[in-house]
Amino acid sequence: MKKGQAYPSSYLSQEDVRAAPIRATIEDVRIETIGKEDPPAEKPVMHFREEGLKPFVLNQTNWQTVEEAYGEESDAWKERPIELYHDPGVMFGREKVGGVRVRVPSGAAPLALADAVAEALKLGKTRDDLLAALKARGLKGYSATKDGPAARAVLAGWAGTEPTVEDTIPF
């Protein structure tokens, strides 16, 4: 019997991802009461679209990873892909205990402006065309981690293809 079987958890743990990373789609993030401390702890919990996948309690490190990829507002993370994996190097105080970490799956990584411009040029557009289209979407600057999805949506529109969920962001 493994620890996860002896002490089952309602939330995703390192035991759930030790064998292989899990790719999931974010459904939402909610503040929930966790544990039985007095007073109870209120923590952000990520829920997934995939049926049967336990919710995941987000610590600040994992929150920051998702925020860098998909923006500061957790409501904008809905329908975004995420990969959860085991990291044996996670520390609790001075003790190495292992834990779950998140990362952005390949294909959903940030899009550098130079790469977006290169794609625009392939579609017969200029750098200025791309910047004008991004400004029209309300962007005042460009951050690969935050604005890449907007650039992908513009490029998809110019290519005559429907943007995928990974290519769109709400404004």
C-alpha cells in the first residue's frame, strides 16, 4: 500500500503525478477552505475540465508560474492548458519533501515579438501592421508571456484560420 492509498486526499498531490506529468485544462480558480486548522485556511484551488482529476491547491510559486504565462487575472486562465509534474526538490522549510509544480505545456509557451513579426511577414504583413493590430486590442506594450496569445489571435485571423482556445485571451 502506498501513502496516497492509506491517506487519500481530496486534492492533487505529488503521489498523483509521480509516475508521469498530467496535462490538464484549467476550469477555474476558487478560494476554498482547506484543512481543519483554527482558523481555517483560505487558499486558491485550481479546478480542471477533465473529469476525475482532483483539484489542485495553488501555492505562491505555482501561482506565479501560471501568472507569468497567462496573466495576472486568474479568471483569464480558464480553458488554458497546464502541466502538473512531480518535483523532488520542493522544500518545506529546510526539509526537501518533494511536491507538485506546474508548467506551461509546449505549444502554449510565450511568443516573442520577433517570432510574431516573423510570422506576420510570412503572411504579407509588416511589423507596423502587427503592432497596430495589437494596439487595436488595447495593448500598450508587448510582453511575450502576457501578450503572446493576443499576437497568436491576430496572426490566426490574418491566416484565415479560427484561433484556438490557446490563441485567445479575454479583454
